[in-house]
Amino acid sequence: MKRGSGPAASSPVTRRDNRVTTHVHLVRHGHHSLLDAVLCGRMPGVQLDELGCRQMAAVADLISKIAPLALQSSPQRRALQSAGIVATRCGLAVEIVPAFDEIDMGAWTGSEFSRLALDEQWRCWNEKRSSTKPPGGESMIALQRRVVAHIEQLRSLGGPIVIVSHAEPIRAAVMHYLRWPLDEFHSVAIDPASVSTISLEGSRGRVARLNGEVSA
């Protein structure tokens, strides 16, 4: 695993002993004006700001060099907008995949982080991600199951795949392949417009890149 500037140059298809390695590049959407202030979750209408558009243009330039076989996205507006910038640069259609939708934050959706900091249930959830969940929302275990199940379906495609999503789905995926417990989620940073790569070879999977930065 390494933290770097983006997908590896050899990304399209890697062959070892007649086995095909498929690289799944997980891209977090670009910056938006509510970032770090409001827990957006699946709140409708959240879209990229100017910085976010610049960030995703830089990601699109990088992604275009690896000639992805497919481009997939969360159904949330900010992710679709990000994927659209990549799609235009790469000449690809965007496939919406509900499996990589943002985690359902239930009653906390749309709450300011400053108010959530006073909520004991919020504190408990951030300490015990593996055994708690947002009120009326989705657990991290359920989130991890759906994103990993989707990634595992991509093994046979034999080419680089790009999925645009959110911090929590990407974090849940990489923690599975790192074999780290969900309660350690604070140890895994997933920044806006970052690229994390999971390499699938045979029956194995590994994190080849984590939270790779792309200059806007």
C-alpha cells in the first residue's frame, strides 16, 4: 500500500502468471461548501463548489491516462457531478451504482457537526462503529457489506474501473481489504478528490494506494 499522487501508470491490466489483476480506483467527490460543517449524508441538492470542480478536473486528467473500462458513481448529486467531469474528459458514460451510495445517516442527516458534538449517541457511534449505527440510519457493517460485494463482482472485468463515491463507503471498502477493524476508522483519511486503489488478483484483494492526492 502507498499514499501517492493517483492511479499507478501500469493500471489498465496487470498480468502475473496468466492471472489478471483488476484495479478498482475509488474516487471521493470534490469539495463542496458544506464540507466539514454539515453532515450531508443523502441530503438532496448538495453540489460541488468552484474548488471541487477544479479538483475533479485534475482527477479527470489523471484518470484519462489509464483508459478506464467503466466509470461508476453514487447516485448523490455531488458524486454524479464529479463523475460527469471525469466522463467528459474520458469519453465514458456514467453508470449509477446504488451499492456505492453514501451511508444513510438517518435522523442525523443535515445536522451541523457543532450540534452533533453535544450528542452522546454521536460520540458513541464514533467510538464503536462496528456495533452501533445512526438513529434510523445504516450501520458501518451494512455499508461495508454492500460496497465489498459490489467490488467483488468486478473481478472478472479485466480492466481498470473508476467508482466515484463518498468518504465512508470508500473508507469501509479499504478497511475491509486492509483487514482493519471498523472501530479504527479514524486511522483512514479519505480526502475530497482523492484516489484510493484496490487491486484484485485471483481470489485476493489488496489496497495498492490510499488517499492519493491530485493537485487542483
